[in-house]
Amino acid sequence: MKAKFKVLIPEPKSKFIRVKCKNCGNEQIIFSHATFPVRCLSCGTQLAYPTGGKAKIVADIVRILG
């Protein structure tokens, strides 16, 4: 039988994500559970839309940061 262990210290499900803009190629770090629309700092294109929980990311995900 496998024993089920309780996680004593819960870890958050949210992460920081490095994304790349599809228009200009600018890379920036955004929050996975963003509550406000995230725009590119160079060209102003919207990169993520808030959905109430996890944000809908429209840009290309380069790397998920711990």
C-alpha cells in the first residue's frame, strides 16, 4: 500500500513567467495569476488577460520561473 503524505508547508500554485511579445519580440516577466491586463512595455500589445483566476496568456511563454 502506498502511504499518502500530507504537505505540511503548502506551496503557491502561482508562478512568475517570462514571456515574449509576438509583435516586437520583447521579453518581460509577468505573474501567472494577473488581475489586471498586462501590456508589452515596448509596443503596448496586450500579453495577458485576467480571468478571475489564472490569467489567459496570449504571448509566447519562454520560461516558467520558480
